[in-house]
Amino acid sequence: MSDELAELAVRLREFARARDWEQFHTPKNLAMALAGEVGELVAEFQWLTPGESAGLDPETTARVRSELADVTLYLVRLADVLGEDLIGAAHAKLDESGRRYDPDRYRGSARKAPPLAP
């Protein structure tokens, strides 16, 4: 995990410990809280045109930034509780996607690739 993410994970762990919230930070609860925060992020873009979503006004940008922070915090906390290396998992997933989505075959296409054979 990157130094900054590791520091954030430690800070979140200490934040929860100081409030005796570890008892509530089960993987299930953290995943559900993460889903809720993603929903709040999505709601900021609901009904916007593609152009509007790419050029947010300052007030909406501030709300989106806050929701992005919430999503990040819950994701980092969940990974920490599960003992997962979030950056390592992201790199592994990107490597897998690189194998699944050959640039020559998928350039400019939104179609889904079949899963890789085991």
C-alpha cells in the first residue's frame, strides 16, 4: 500500500478506536456504508447531461468532493479491516483488465470482454 494510503488507514483506525467504533466496523457494515456513500455520490450526477456532469459548478464540485472523500474513507477502512492491500489489488485488477481488453480489439468500444480462462 502507498505511504499516503497506509497513513490514512492508520488515522482511520485510530479515529475508530478512540470512539470505540471498531465493534461497528465489520466488513458487512463498512461495505454497506460504502454503498450508501457511492449512492450519495451518484445522486450528485443524477439528471445531469454529460456536458453538465463534466463542467460542475463550484457548489456541486464541493459536494462531489465531499462524497468522494466519504467513499475513499470507507473503502480504505474496509480494506484495512480485511487486511487487503488496496493499491496492490487495484494494480492486479488493472493487469487483468489489460489482458482481457486488447487495445487493438477494444479501442473505442464499450463492449464487455469475456472472462479470462482459469
